[in-house]
Amino acid sequence: MCGIVGYVGEGEAQDIILEGLARLEYRGYDSAGISLLQDGALATCKRVGKLAVLRTVLETTPLRGRLGIGHTRWATHGAPAEENAHPHWDVAQDIAVVHNGIIENFQELRQELEATGIVFRSATDSEVLPHLIQQYYQGDLIEAVRLALQRVRGAYAIGVLHRGEPEVLVGARQGSPLILGLGQGEYFIGSDASAVVKHTRQVIYLNDGELCKLTPAGYHIIDMTGAPARHTPSTIDWDPVQAEKEGYPHYMLKEIFQQPEVLRHALLAYVDSKNNIEMPDLGLDSQRLAGLRRIVIVACGTAWHAGLVGKYMVEQFARIPVEVDLASEFRYGNRVLDADTLVIPVTQSGETADTLEAVRIARTNGAPVIGIVNVVGSSIARSADGVIYTHAGPEIGVASTKAYTSQLCALALFSLYMGRIRNTVTPEDVATQLTQLREIPGKLEQCLEQADAIAACARKDHYMHAKNAMFIGRGVNYPSAMEGALKLKEISYIHVEGYAAGEMKHGPIALVTPELPVVCLAPQGSVYEKVRSNLEEIRARGGVILSIATEGDDNIKTISNDVLYIPACAEMFSPLLVAAPLQLIAYYIACGLGRDVDQPRNLAKSVTVE
Ligand code: G6P
């Protein structure tokens, strides 16, 4: 969702900003724009559509300058249109602003500004900012921004320029992410580190309520009272190449194939050679963890599905009750929280607005928080008491794949760790489970080796050209069915539902016809026979069945149109394996339909507004 890049230094700002915006494309957007200080005036170019459209215009009429801001916009207030694209500027065209977030009191501010004679050009909430900053401007941009922001309610990350201060770039954040990139004689702002990592690995994660002033000579950070704020720069530990396609046609496919390596990495990070699970950054001591009475997992989208699988794992191994809440429901649900309830936000980006707010609510109510987070230094990682990093590396495809399986792995390890602390599993049990978990990356490789066969299956007419589809599973693979359904619907635009197989008879079976493909998760395990019965019922009504089953289960062919196999594994870890064929089915169907797999319509990777 909305990407921000800003630059001040000796380089060509246009090229640096366009390159940074390209790195942020994955966040999801529908228009883009850039403003530079060129020959003492603000020069702006904005276009609806992909960055390539803006780039084409700038190739013929480039903007030249050493100071600039750029933006990719995901429309909230006002349609995707050129006048609503950022940057926005004030009446005199002195000030340009890019904004990510939502200004909740923008109506009130807009009326006040309009009453002074200002005519707005856009339907956005963001346009109040340049006008408001202009009202407070008296020769010092950061001071004007600070005063203006005191009038603003809501969430923002902003980048600001003023024509009269040709070497000054100002940034500020409250609730939306913003980082500073520190170069040699050049400084950057960005919505995340990928925007700047080509130029520098030294970054500062701005805190809420902080503003920064960047010039070619250095940087200065203050809080909302104007007092200086201290920060120690962090070093980005991943290579920019990791955020490239590396020969794959899409990021999604690359990320699907990275999963075995990601899981090996995560296991190495948390398990030593003697089968001890070490989680050094939990932020709570063993006594506190042992005394917990309840766990609430909060998350959105795919991360919520990971949380649902986590419930089965934690309840199995640690015997502690777990609730799994959608963060958007949790935040307004007036949930019962206390110091003995651990809240676990699960999030790839660490920036999802609803999940971040859930963390704030949990902490306000005295509940401890341990985040399962991918992006190091993200808002949720920094605002929780403790963190379990998932070590998945940058995930660029909007449809989450490797982040999901890495979340499952982190939850599996956490549940075993908690099981030991609570004495609900023996060291021997843990060793047995870890042996099985360590086999998962290799088995996942075997699943991925079948990619061509999965592609051939997915492209069959009755799957690829289905109008509707259903994914079903039971037990620990009920969430897998929901995740498989989400993967397919978000990138293919086919209407798909994920259902608990045992619920079919309570309604959905009415939908079964020869036009309805049903993808059924039927690996060996405690509920296998039950799933088979559900399949028989669907078969009896003419449904088209694609089963995902355990190698050696030849019998399931008799009640399935197609079968994809996964290697035998521990039932509790089977969601890690079934994820691969589910992801590949979605991927190949979406490719076959000519969809934009990495950036599906209307979707954003990082949902930083409510
Ligand atoms: C968006 C993404 C999903 C992701 C969800 C939660 O909808 O497109 O892939 O699962 O947000 O994001 P998070 O970063 O909190 O895991």
C-alpha cells in the first residue's frame, strides 16, 4: 500500500526515486508521481497506472534535480486519477508532499482551509497537508511540518519539500512506516528498506511521533515537541539481489521455490544440534511463560491462516487454550485480556495497520505480546515485548507463500518450546517432533519437483475455466483449505471458498455439480477416513475432485478425478507440505488465465491503512 521514496544528495534524484519506487511496486498501487526541485521551482509528473507509464513520460521529458520525493498510491479517498495521485502541493506551489496513511480529521481541516480561500485540486485526505504546512511556514520547513502535524489525527508517513529550502528533505511518521537511508553525502527516506538498499545498508527506523530533516550534510531527528531524538543506525542484513526475480518469471514462483531453504534457515536459527529450541528474544522469562493461561493469536489474511494452524500446534504440544482472531475484529471486539493472556501477532510485514493496533490494545490492557514477524525492525517487531523472526527474507509477491510456511515453522517451534516449559511434552517427544520437522524441507523439495505435473493438472479445462471452486480439509488442514482458496482467488479472480470438510453437509454441498471443482486435502492422519467419507458424498453428486493425498494412497484415485501426492509426514506438520501444491495450483491457473500474478488487481502487499 502507498510507497514513499525521497532523496537529497548529489545524484540525479529522478533516477534514484524511480528506482526506489520500482522496489516498492510490490506493495500494491494504482498511480504514481514524483516532484523534484528543478531550477528553483517544483517540477511534478504524475500518472495513473503502473510505474512504467510514468517512466515513459519522464524518459521524453526528464526532471532534473538533486532533491525529490516520489510516491506510489493505493487509492483510499478519491479514485485512482491523476489529480488524486501524489505529490500534492500548496497554492503557491512552494511545498510538495507525499503521504501514506489516512488523515481522519481531513474533512474538518479541509473546510477550515477552504474557508481561507484555498481551492483543493483533489478528492484526497492527503492534500490538506501541503496547505496546512504552508499556513505554518516561516522559513523553517521541519518546524512548519511539526506544527502542522499537531493538527492532524490519523496515520501518516510523509515526505516534504519546500522550494525555498533546496537542500532539505523532511520526513515524519505516525502509525505508517518510514525509514531513513544513510549514504555518503546523500540521504533517503523510504516506506521500507527495499527502497534504499541499492544505495545503502545503513538505515534508521523512525519511531511514531518523530520527524527528520535530511540535507547532503547529514540528518537530524526530533520528536513532536521539537526535542532531538537519538537513534542508532541499523544495518540491513539482506542483499538487494534477494529482492530480485533471479531468473524466475514471477516473484511468487521464486518465493514458492525458496521455501525449503527458508525453512532450513529458520530451523537452524532456533534449534541447536542437541535438539534444544532457543528463542532468545521472547522478552518474557520462562516463569512468566509457564504461568500463561491463554493465548490469543491475531493476524490478517494468510498470516491469520497460519495462526489457525498454530492453534492446533500449541494446543497439541503445550496444552494451553488458543483463540485466533482476525486483527480487524479483535481491535473493535472489546476482548477480555489480562497479564496471563499472551497475544501473538503473526505478520509478514510487521506493518499491517489492524495487527499493529491489536498490539497496542493488548499492551494497553496489560497483556504480554510476542510477535511472529518477518521484517526485522518493523513496527510490530519493535512494539512487542518479544519477537520470533521468521527469517523468510524479502517477500515481494502479493500472494504470501514463503512467509506463510515460515510462520508455520515458527509456530511449530514455539509450541514445542512452550510444551517443554509447561512440561506437557518430554525432551524425547520434542526430539521426535524435531526430527520430523527437519525432514520437512527435503519433503517440500520433493513436492516442488512435481511442479510440471501440477501445472498440467491445474491447466485442465475444468479447473482453469471454473467459475467457482471449493477447497476442503479437516483438522490441521482445515486452515490449509482456507489458505489454498485464498491463494487461488486472490491471483486468479475465480470465486473460491475454503471450507471445513465436515461442514459440507450443512450447506455447501448444495453447490456441488459437475461444474464445481473441489480441491480436497486428504493426507494420511487422524481424520483421513472422515475426509474420505466427505469425498464420497461429493463424488455421489457429480463433483469434480482434485485430491491432495499421501504418496502410496492409490485407493483415493477411485474417488478423485485427479490426485497430487505429498510425501508421508507427521500430521501436525502436513500443512507445510500441502502448501506447495496449493500454491502451485493457484500460480499455474492464474498464469494460464493471463493474470498479473505478482500484483493482482486491487490488492496491496502491505496493508498499512485500516
Ligand atoms: C495483505 C497481503 C497478504 C497478507 C496480509 C497480512 O493482504 O496481501 O499476503 O497475508 O496482508 O499481512 P502481514 O504483513 O501482516 O502478514
